[in-house]
Amino acid sequence: MLSALVLVFCSCQKQIPPVAVKENPDYKKAQSFLYHQNDSAFYYFNKVVSGSKDSLQIAVAYNNMAVIQSEAGDFFGCQESLLSSLGFLNETKKADRTCLASDFNELGLTSLNLKDYDAAIRFHNKASTFSDHKDFQLVIQNNKALAYQKKGSYPQAINLYKTTLGQTKKNSSDYARILSNLARTKWLQTPSYNAAPELQKAMQIRQLKKDTWGLNASYAHLTDFYTTRNPDSALFYARQMFRIATTLDSPDDQLEALQKLIKLAPAKAAQQYFIRYQRLNDSLQTARNAAKNQFALIRYDAEKNKSDNLRLQKDNTEKKFQIVRQRLMLYGILAFLISAATIAVVWYKKRKRRIELEAQNAIQEHKLRTSKKVHDVVANGLYRIMTELEYKDQLSKEQLIDEIDALYEQSRDISYDRSSVHSQSFHEKITGLISSFDQPNTKVVIIGNNQQTWSGTSPAMQNEVWCILQELMINMKKHSKASHVTLRFKRETETIFIRYHDDGVGMTENVLLGNGLTNTGNRISVMKGELKFEAGPSNGLWITMSFPLE
């Protein structure tokens, strides 16, 4: 039987009605490990996928694998597993409807996590068409309302919450969840709306029901509501959220609570919260990356074993045929067959080694690419923030939090393998970046950086230029000992020129370039541009960069 098949958003787990599947030892083992040893559960569910001949059982196994991947933050792997599950289901078969509803609901939640709210709404609508159970219909409608809320379509979300609330038993945990979500949505739509009574009522119901996951959500909602109205109350609920998130051993909720505490707590306490936030975030990202790699390796090994078994079956068939034929053929033909078999074994071993080497190279390349992104985004970003903290007396707490939050969003984007989206004009971003290195002992001058210079440049090019300039300025801060730095920006037809000069120690002709300038050269090459180190009329370093518009 299928249990705990679906994970519902906002700390709410909802068990869908059971689906009858055939008995299978691997499936039983997978179920026994689910939610407390997910790597083992994933392994045995994958064995079901590889060895079962029951299409519904395979579909349910894929669905459970998707839930495990979603919990580990592997949303794209989750989507792949759910699409595989759908491939084994028939929309016209009644027995498949429950699994179909769960697949589409989970696709909606995954799209919500990837911030594709329109897709999330479409998938939840699809899930509703296959769900024949009232309780699960309420779960789907709640999830769809959340997608509308995240999209900013507050009227649609409020209507859905009201409809769902009217169909839910009062003073139940489900009632408290929907009531809290409804109050929060009303407040988001109308900031002057007093959502406190409804939020407090939902919290009280959850306290009576000892609904710890629900209390975690209530404390988060109350913290957000009181942040501007009553910061002391907001701080109290943020501490409560962190306490219960720690009890639940939920790292994502702990990170969210720490973000709120950094913003609300006094400066000294906020600094300690920030240190805890950094450590927890690094640990969580490392664990999730390891989980993603493990899932990929489990599926790779399973496919490889399946291929090896088919090949061995084929080899065994050929050997039996050879035994029959050898009674009728001469010893010379037998020798030829033995030689052919030896060549096949050698070829198979070489091919196996080549496949393993290709897989190792692909994993190493992925690690190097991720390491480079972490260096560009996190390491350099932290160094720039440290520079501002060291030299700027007027850096406000709010500004520091904004910069840390932006760095957090960029670091999250590394796991999704995408570029961050910024609303600020690119020339203003460049000015802010370079100006952050303007210190009492180092004056920085910017010439020619305006909106017209960057008009028509693509986000990809802007991201490369941002990383180049950040690398260049950090290199200056670490090594140049310069007191004056000048950057000139110039655009001629379809080419952009950047000329850098500082009056620092410079570098000799035969000096080896460090990682920073090497990365800069590599990025310029990718953009089909040129990088020149020149001897100027005075001491210091002169660099000219040019690249064509895309």
C-alpha cells in the first residue's frame, strides 16, 4: 500500500488515500526507510523501477523518489521523476487516478518552489480533475491558493481560501492552516488590514492541537505582520519560530527564522545570529549537494547494472548456442569462437572503463564549475561586504541586511544554475560595486559609466562584466597598495572599452598571474574580447579590456 505519498507545502503533510499495488520486497524496504533514511529509500524505490513489471507500482515508486528529491532541494530531478511516473499511468484507468492526482499536485509544488507560479496553478488544476477524495481536494485547493498568493493575485487566492475554509471542520489543524494563510493574504493585499486576531486564533488552535509544524508557520506569519507594527512582538515570535524549527530539526525553517532575527535583534545579537546563519546555510548546501549527487549515482548505477544484466543474458544465450554448435562443428571453428569471445570481453572491459571515466570527468567538471561560481558570487561578495564594514562608518544595519540578503539570493541561484535577476540599472550596479572600494587611503574615480554605455547589452554579458570588475577591484584591494584608482568606460559603435589604472606597485613582465586575473582573462576570452596589460607613463598597473556587443 502507498503511504505518505505527497508532501504538502507550508509544513503540512497530507496523506492521500492508499493506492493498491502488488507486493514487492524492494518496495516494502523502501517504505520502511522513507522519511528517516531517504538515501536508502531512494535506492530501493529505484530497484522497484528497474525490476518491477507492474506499471502502477513503478509510477508510485517514481512519485516517492520525486518527494525525496524535493525534500533534498533537487527540484529539477523531482520534475524528471514525476514525468517518468506519468509515463507509466493511464488517465482513463480508475486505479491510476489517485497517483495521477498526486503527480500533478507535486509538480505544482515543485513549480512553486521554482517560482513558476502559472505552471503551478495549471498543475494544481490538473490534479483536481483526477482527485476523487474530498480531503485531498482541499489540500490541492490550498496549494493552488498559495500559488496565487505568491504570484500576487490576491483576490483569487482569498476567494479560494474562503471557499476551502467553509468546507473545513472548525478548530481543526486544517482549519487553522487555511485561516492563517487567508489572514496573511488579506494583509499582503491591504497592508493596513489588521490580521492579528485571525493569526492569533490560528496559533491558539495549533497550540491546543500540539501541531508543531503549524505553530512554526504561525510564528513566521506573526513575525512578518508585526515587523513594522510592533518590532518587539516580531522579535518575540521570531525567537519562538527559531526555537520550534530547531525542535523540528528543519534547517530551512531555522534559516528563515535566523533571517528574521538578524533583521529584528539588537546589533550584538544580530551578529551572533548571522554567524549561526552562515554555518547552517553552508552545512545545508553541502548536504543537499551531496544528496543530489548520491541520487544521480544511484540511478546511474541502476541503469548500468540493468545494462550489464541484459548483456550477460545475451552472452549466456550465445554461449548455449555455441555449445550446441560445437558438437557439430570442427575444432577450428570452436577456436575461432573462443577468440571472438575473448575479444568481446576485452572490448566490454575497455568500454566499461571508458564509461566510468566519462562519468568521473563529468562529475569533476560539475564540481569545478560550481566551485568557480561559489568563488565569484559568495567569496568575492563576502570580501566586498567585509571591505565596506571595515572602512565605512555610515553603513546602516538595513543596508547590511539588504546586501547579505542579495548575496543569499545569489548563492541560492547557484544551486538552480541560473543568473540572479536585478531590477537596478546596470550602470548603477557598477557604480555601487566600484564605489564600495572607495576608502580613506584609496580614492576611486569612475568616468563614462552611464546608461547609454550599457544599452542593448544582454544579462549574460552584464553578469560577466560584473564578475570581471569585482575580481579586478578585489585584486587591487589585496595586492596593489594603490592610493588612486581610475576606471574609464567608453563605447564605440559595437565595442565597449574599459581602461583601468592604479598607482600601486604594478607587476613585473614575468610575474605569474593569480587566480583573479586568470579568471578575468578567461571571461574576456569567452566574450570574444581582448585583455592588455600596458606600460603606462607612470608607476602602477594599466589594463585595457575591450569586447564586442552580443
